[in-house]
Amino acid sequence: MSRARSTSTRTVARRASPAGLPAAKRSSAAAAHAPAVLKDVLLGQLVTVLGCAGYDLDDCVKTFAAHAERQAKSARASSPGADHGLVDSAHVLTWWYTTPEYLDEFGSPRPLPFAGKCSFSALLNRALPEFDAEEVLAFLVRTGSVVREGSRFRPTRRDVVLDKQSEAFARLSLESVQALLGTILHNQITATLEDRRLEAKVTNRQLPASAVKPFRQRATARGLELLMDLDSELARLEKRAKPREARVTVGVGAFLFESPKGKR
């Protein structure tokens, strides 16, 4: 599981490999996540949604150009961070937390050696055989999701926290926007309710300002608990797949939004 959470640059920006591991080589899997593809899909979806909402597209083009020009003049350079394709390798953490032979008697993920029959390399080969084990482990250690304990490695959490100034952080956030737009467009052309995708929100336009912070904390905790449970369910279904069965990307997202009201 991966989330575009912020963390200190110190935690993520180090490029050195963890002690005892070779320098990471570039993964061919990362090349499959070309940022141009995401950009083209996202802009196409946004244009479609704006057109369906009745906006004049010629005016939208002018507005976009004006914003792009301002952004180009004021934008700060982002740090490269991790290859964006590596973010998907965080899926191995889900397998680590949900595969019985990789759990101890308390249901917690066991520390693993890098190689061997029951090892990080073996687990990654089951979950994501297209990724390079040395590169993925270096990435997870660099982001603090895995720590080294002697000759073994132990996960500290089930997700990856990215540097908020990195390109990977921004692209992961854009993937969430693209997924939401895709669901909106799918539901617009789907005739039957049972074939529509989940698209729902709750909004209160009269919430006292003093209640925002505690509500934000409760919503975040409950939302993450639900997402972790669904992540485990997706992993169970994934492991039941038949050999050579077609695969589909399925996800559930959650976000909280706030818009301050004007003074009365």
C-alpha cells in the first residue's frame, strides 16, 4: 500500500543503499509508469468533465494557459525522490502483513533475511516478480518503511511515506485525481446502478471551527482503519487468482476536504 503522505526530506532524500546491499539499479518496472501517460489521461478526463459540466472549452484553454504561465514563473524545483514506478513496489508490504508464513505467532510480520526460502526476495518474487529485490528493499529502507536488524529486515509500517517535495509525491497525488475523474466519467455513462462505482461524500457546511481539528483526527484514524481492512481483503482475493487469469486494477480512496466560510 502506498500513500502520498509528507515526511521530512532527511528521511526520504538519501540516495545511498542500506548497508550490506548493492547499489540499486534502475528497474524496468519504473519505465512502465511514464509520467506523460498520466498527464495525457488526466488532462483528457478533466476536459471531458468540464465539457459535461457546461463550461466553454475555449475559455478553459485560455484559463489553463494563464495558470500554466504563472506556475512556470513561480514554481520551485522539486526533488527527484524515488522513481515513481518504485512506489508500486510498496505492495510487497501488504503481502508481508497478510501472508501467514511471513507472520509470527502474534500475527505480526516476521523479520526476514534478504535471500533464502522464506526471505524478502522470495516474498517479492511472489508478490511482484517484475521488480528487482535489491532496488525495492533499498527504497523501503530509504523511506523508513523497513529497518535492518542484524542480517534481517523488518517492516515498520504498511505504507510508504514520500517526501512531499518530490516528483513521486506529486504524481501519486495526481493518480488519485485521475482515479476519481475516471470513476465520475464511468458513472456518467453507466445506465444501471449495480454497475456504477462507489462515488460518495458527506458534507457539512455549518461545522464550528473548533470542531474541525478533532473531527479531522477521528476521520483520518477511521478512514485509515477502513482502507487497511480493504487492502487486506484485496490481497486475499489477489492470492486466489487462477493461473494466467486476467488482472484488473481496483482501488478505494478516501480524502477529507475543508473550505472555510466567509465571515458573517
